Amino acid sequence: MRNREVANILLKIADMLQIKGDNPYKIRAYRTAAESIYHLDEDIAILYEKGRVREIPGIGDAVAGKIGEILKTGSCEYYDRLSKEFPAGLLDMLVVPGLGHKSVKLIYDNLGIDNLDDLLLACQRGEIRNVPGLGVRSEENIIKGIAEIKQRSNKTGLGIALPVARDFLFYLLQSPLINKVAIVGSIRRGKEMVSDIDILVASDAPAALYDFIKDFPAIIQIEQVEPDLIRGELGSGIEFE
């Protein structure tokens, strides 16, 4: 199990405790541990095997025990028990920009809403503004936030897309048919989220180059071939052209 997966479970524990209104110090302990593990340079599993988990900043005996359980089983009893207290989609509502734990609990307690689809529908019906502590502005911000989430869901983070683009670039550089190649588009501009990988290729024999490109191991399928364009999908789920 990777550091990010362990950190995500601890973060979800913190989120569920915060929605419940639990002890702030306990919430902070899980959140701090999650952040520390997320930014670790070493593998958390190796540190655990060496008995060095307590060396990680912010991790005490209780959290260290949960980490060990997660590494051994993929989850922990405490997380599973908390999860049974909340509908599966409730934590998803926390990804809406500006919608915090208190607001999520208010919406759930007053309207029984526990997922993004019902949340959007309630906003469109003007129901959120009637929840104590919220209002028309909250309703408008939630609609805007959900729209942003849906837009991002069709994109890939630069941290994932850039290494894939570089692998593709280095592969293309091996061909004697290519005069020049460069990564362009949103990756070249350093955008945080990108919709696809754009690579510009200069060649005196573009037709012959197709066979070389289609043999790139990461390509799942070629969707379009034109005299000056090849479009397809990579194994990482990212489209390229």
C-alpha cells in the first residue's frame, strides 16, 4: 500500500470525526499524520517494518497502531466503524470549494442530502438557502463549485500527465524519421489540470512515422489518423494528439 493510500484513509477518518463534531485535538492528530505521510520521501511500509513510524512528525501511539492495521489489511476497524455512520457519498460533498464540514452536516441533518447529484438538485430548487446558517450566496457558490468539479473530472493533473508526455517524447526521439519534437499545449504552459497530451512532431516522412508511433507501448488505441494528425488514448486514461 502506498503512502497516498494510507494518508487518504487517515484523512477520511479526520473528516468523519470533524463532521461528527468530535474532539478537535483528535481530528488534528489524524489530519497532521495524513499530511506527514503524504509528503514522506520514504515508503511508509518500509518505515513500519523497521519500527520507525513514530519518527514521523505528528504520529503518536494511537495513530501508529491504525497505520499498522491499514498496512496489514488495507483498512482499519476504526475507519470501517466510522464509515458505517455516514452515507457513502457524504464525504464527496467536501470536495465542493467553500463547503466545509459544518455546512455538510447542516445540509445532511436538515435535508437528508448525502451526495453531489442531490446537492446540485437541491440548489437548483432553492432548498439550500432555507438551511439555517446558509443562504442564497451559499447556494450559488455550491452550484458554481460543482460545475468546477465536473469540469476537472475530465482533466488530468500535471503531475500525472507530464511524466507520461516525457516518456512519449523520449520514445519519439528514437526515430530517425523525426526532425524535431516538442511537448506543446497546456502541459507546455504548465497548467495545473490538462485535458490531453499535445506533442508537435516535424518529419519529412509523416506517413511512414505512423507505424513507429502506434508501437508506443502506452497506447491503448488510435482513434483518428489524418495526414497531419494522430489522436488516441494512452493506458493512463489520457488522450494524446
